[in-house]
Amino acid sequence: MRYLIANWKMNSVDLDAWEREFINIVSSQNNFPKSDELKLIVCLNLYDYYILSEKIKTSKHEIFNKISLFAQDVSHHDEGAFTGQISSKFLKKAGIEGSIIGHSELRENGDTENIVFEKGLKLKEDALSSIFCIGEDLEILENNKKKSFLLNQLQAFCKKNLSPDLLAYEPIWAIGSGKEADSENIASAVSIILDFFEKKKIDCPILYGGSVSKNNIEEIISIPGIDGCLVGNSSLEGEQFAIIASKIKS
Ligand code: 13P
């Protein structure tokens, strides 16, 4: 199984156009991946969630029909006076299947390793799935500290029987920069992660995120150990996202 995840962040997406463009590409290709070959996930805000979930339910196209909807964040608290936050219980009640946690844009705003771990615990308690993000910044990369940095992020999360459902390696310097990590860099991160998972007996797909587009998806997805991608900018238009999906073969 391969995975393709859209992270719409706080961008506004024209949902009618997104669906129309996506379906146009699906309909124009004979060998568009089927839902048992490619798992599609869209991580979006709650307002769009209600509209898109209706479209998904009523779609006649099986691949569109099987899109899963995730949140982009979850609170590490249960409930109470936490203005603006959303608990995993609330996500569950709304019908959302899981959430991204540990995205660098949230780590930058104060999410520590421990908060990310607690968010993971909350999702697990409510039987929701986690997309756990890790990744180094340019300074760490240039100072050759990538391995110890990634291992620290993995160790801080994978304790007390917690492990992610999906892991996304997203080097911070590649996010939104138009400069994707080169294959060698991605492969070295994959080997660090796989080695860690093997020692801990964790079975978890590994995804790459950071300036993924229709131009580089084939190269990235062919890197051994990469099971899919997490896409920001290039997921905002249904056509681009569907073209990326069409280039992922299992
Ligand atoms: P871009 O694809 O826009 O670089 O964003 C990547 C990302 O942050 C996905 O979570």
C-alpha cells in the first residue's frame, strides 16, 4: 500500500473545483491507482471537513469515495478552558479519522517533544490515527547532527508502547521552499528511521514531505523505504494532487 496525504494547512481551497479537477484526471486515465493500492488522506480544517465529507460520501468514484479526512493538529489536553484547541474526543465525535502531530510549523509555535508525545497518547486513547512528523532544520543538517536529532525525536515519541501509524520525514528546509531534499538525503533519513523501527519492532510506513510536486514524485517514491508523500502546496489544486497520485504505482 502506498500513501498520499494532502496537508492543506490554513489555505483556502475551492472544494467544488478541487473535486471536479480531481475526478477529471481520474476519469481521463485508465490505470489510475485503486483505493487498495493507494490510500489518500486530506488534512483540513473543520469547516471544510463538513463540506468535503459530504462530497466524499456521495461520490460515485471509488478512489474519491475512500479518501480519509484528518485534522492538522489535536490538543494534548482532554477538555476544559483551552481556547482554540480541539480535543481528540471532539475529532472522534465529528468523524475525523486522525491527525497530523509534530508538524514543524507547530513545533515552531511551541510544541515540545513531550507535547507531541502527549498528543499521540490522546489520539491513541480515542483510537484515532497519527501522522507523526519529524525533520531537521538546515543548521542541524549542515552541522552533521541529523542522525542524533532524528533519533531524539523518534525516542521522545516511541515510548510507553506508543508508536505512530504513519511517519513523515519532513526536513524543515524543504518545506514550502520549492527545494525538495535530494534522494541521498531522503535515503539516509529512511535508513536512520528504519533502523530505529527495527530495534523497537515497530511496523510503520515512512513518508516524505517537503516541496513534493508532479515533477519530482516519481523520483521520490522510487527511493527504497519510502511508502508515500505528504504534500502541502501541490495538494491545493485537485488537478495537481490527482496527477501526483496517478504517478504513484505500488
Ligand atoms: P510543501 O509541500 O508546501 O513544501 O509542504 C510540505 C508540508 O509541510 C506538508 O506537511
